[in-house]
Amino acid sequence: MQALPREILIAASEGNRSAFEKIYRATCDYVYTIALKVTGNRADAEEVTQDVFLKIFRELKRFRFASSFTTWLYRVTINSALNATRKTRRQRMGQVEYNDAIAVGDGRSATHDAIEREHNVARVSAMLEALNPDQRACIVLREIEGLRYKEIADVLKIPINTVRSRLQRAREALLAREQHGEG
């Protein structure tokens, strides 16, 4: 996701709907993708995405640029996704629908590559679902989104040592799952 110009953020915070629409268009796919990776469920991810943009619309006027907009957006998205995950407490181990894992619109017939991609996405999703929501958020932000430990700590508003321990436990759980042939 590319950084949004400060002028657009300020205009949106002052109620300019066109500026807010630019923010939405630039970030909605990104927010949905993160929400899907954390919740592991398309319907929950869609609900989280709506929730995130309602929060941004209401709270943008309070954003003071103390952190980057991207960090703030991560924080709002992750917190909303974790809340949704905790609320629903659904465990769908290993059962991920193709449409939940892959963006709609590919249109190509099922080739070897598409089948392998589907298998890999389902495998990653199943492994993520095996983690508790806090571990899942840390793994998604670190391993999939590529954030540094300090950035993860800022996004989740937790100490950096908590990030380290959650990542360590998540990696151990994933390794154990892999060694037992569940991955």
C-alpha cells in the first residue's frame, strides 16, 4: 500500500467525502486482505472491513499524525479483526473455501498452477487458524505483511517483548503442526 498524501488525509478529516473516498479506494483491498488473514473467514473479513472504514470516518478528525496513517490503519484493522475473531470463536480447521482464500475474478480454467495455488492458500489459512488470535495477528503482520517487531508493537500497542514471545510461540505451534503432518 502506498502512502496517502497528507492533504487528502486532512481534507477527509475535515469532512471532504471525495477525499475520504480516495482513502477508501486506496486502502479497502488492503484492509480486507489483512482482515481475511486474521479472521480466516470471508464474511467476517467483509464485516471487519466495513467496521474499519466506519471507525476511520468517525475518528480521522482525531488523527494527529503522531504515527503514520498506515500504522494507524493497521492498528484499527488488526484490533477490529481480533475483536471479530474473539466474538465469533469459530474454528474451521482446514476448511477454507476457494473464494475465501483467493480473490474473485481470475476466470481461468483450473490448471495445475491454480490447483497448487489453491492448495497452498488453503494450507496457509488452515495453519493460521490453528493459532490463537493474538499469535495470528503477530504472524500475519511479521511474516505476511513484513513489518518489523517495533512496527508490530506500535500497531498492536503491546511491548516489543510480547511481540517476540507471541511470534516464538506461534512459530513453535506451526512447527509442531508441520512435524505432525497437519500442515
